[in-house]
Amino acid sequence: MSALTGLVRANRFTPDIVPWFEGKLFFEGERRRPYLEQFAMLLLLSTIIATAGVIGDSTATVIGAMIVAPLMTPIMAVAAALVTGQVARASRSLLLVGIGVVAVVLLSWAMGLIYPGFLSFQTNSQILGRTSPRVIDLVAALASGAAGAFCMSRKDVSDSLPGVAIAISLVPPLCVVGLSLAHGQTADASGAFLLFAANTLAILLAGGGLLVLLGLSAARTDDLRGHARRNAFVAIGFAIVAVTVPLAATGARITASAQDEARATTVADAWASAAGYRVRGVLVEDDSVDVTVTGPGVEPPVLSLAAALDAALGRAVSLRLETIPSTIDEVVP
């Protein structure tokens, strides 16, 4: 704790640093138009890159989009403006974030409509990783938001910002929202937007909290009036709690599903090996179990597998069995 206190004291804002810091986040006067043009171009390119990466299931491509994406700057600007009680600046930055969100979703939706190939929402890892967010994702986002605020506040560690951009995903979840809506997958769209919302709130809360800790509001010479800052952070805190509930529910569902699949796989392995068969895959979705096996000879009794699965999972399930004929050499190495 003493080391953390010393670190905070050593990196506290001073009045001479504040103009430099605000110049990184707020673009006003003659700087506004060039910034908005740059923001629009980077947002367009990052959306195309991320959407293509999601469609192609390419982790490297999606990471590239995270680095290019410009959304973190206006979100951090909202946090800094709230910390210093500048409601007008916070509102303008929040409006820019909202416009950016709508633009990303619409562009990825359009790309999803014109994409001629098949997009699997059951096997694509870039989609699956963003449609079922958990509480641990919020924890990572909170740490990333604090890291982003710290990097932006210091000239000597700004090179770490690309790593923060990779750690906290903003544009890729929105691209998944657009692609999901284009293919009628509303549940996946909701899950991906929940991830984006959790990440955004985490930046505002953790980033803003760290800026307060580093003394940004105290370093500004302007007087802070009213309760706008306090009310804003109270609202953000309540929003964090609100999104934690569905995140926890999703995490519990994923854990239960993984446990069910492990039990079902154990049962299927024992059932198949008794007849010289091998299990190729097991998928459990609610009360449905899909089992794929391969092997030679006579298929073992299906009813015995169904009964064993019911007993192992503690409920009646619907079994779908796919058998792929093969030779002995293909089953036993």
C-alpha cells in the first residue's frame, strides 16, 4: 500500500501539466476540424479492419483494428471532463462517442449484408469471444481503464497506449453487433453490446477514479461548482453494478455449460469405447446434446447412451447422435 501511495504522489498532476494533458483529449477551436477528420478516417478504417477480421476469424487482424480505433480518446475525455467538472466538454465528447458507436454498427451491418460467404455464429472464435461477456471481462476492463488514464497522464509512458488499446476492446464488439443484426442474431448482438458498454463504463469509472487520485481536479485553477461531477460518477457506479448482473449470469451459464459438456463427454467416451468407437465431438445446449462418433462395426445401443446422459446431467435431454463410419485403422492410431 505504501508503494502505491508513493507512486501516486510521484505522478500527481501539477498546474503546468494540466494544459498539456487536456490538449491530448480536447480538440477545440482551430484544432476541432482536423481532429474530427482524423477521427472519422481512423474509425472508418478500424471498423473495416475489425469487421473483416471477425468475418475471417483472424485474431491478428482484429488486434490491428484495436490499435487503429480512436474511440478510447473521447471516452477518456469524458472521464477527464467529469473529473474537472466541465459538463459542456463531457457532453461534446460523449456525443462524439455516440456518433462513433452508431457509425461502427451501421458500417459493420452493411458489410454483413453484402458479405457473400457463410458466417458461423457457433464456431467463429471472434464472435464467440464477444457475445458472452463475464464479470472477469469487467475486471480486466477496469484495470485497462486505469492503465489508459495513467498512460495518457504521463509523457514518459505514452508508448504503452497501444497495449491498453488491445487490452480493452471497443470497436470489435460493435462490429459483432452490426454483423449479428445483419444476420438476425439479436441475442449475439445484445451480448456484444453489453461487452462494449461494460468496457466503456470501466474506462469512465476506473480512468476517472485514477485521475482524481492523481490530483487532476486539484491541479486545475478553475473552481468546481455544483454536484455535476459527483452525480455523474454515482450514475456511472450504478451503471457498473447494473451491467454486473447480466455479466454474472452469463458467467454462471458458461460455467454450467462447460461442466455439462465435461460430464457428457465422459459418458459418451465410455459408451463409445465399449464398441470400438471414438467420440469426435460433444455439444450441450440447454436440454439438447449432440454427439458425433466414428468407428467400424455395429453401433452401440443409443438408448443406453441417452439414459446415461440423463443420469449424468441430472435432467432429461434430447440426444442427437451422428455416426461416421470408418475403418479400424482410422480409429486406433
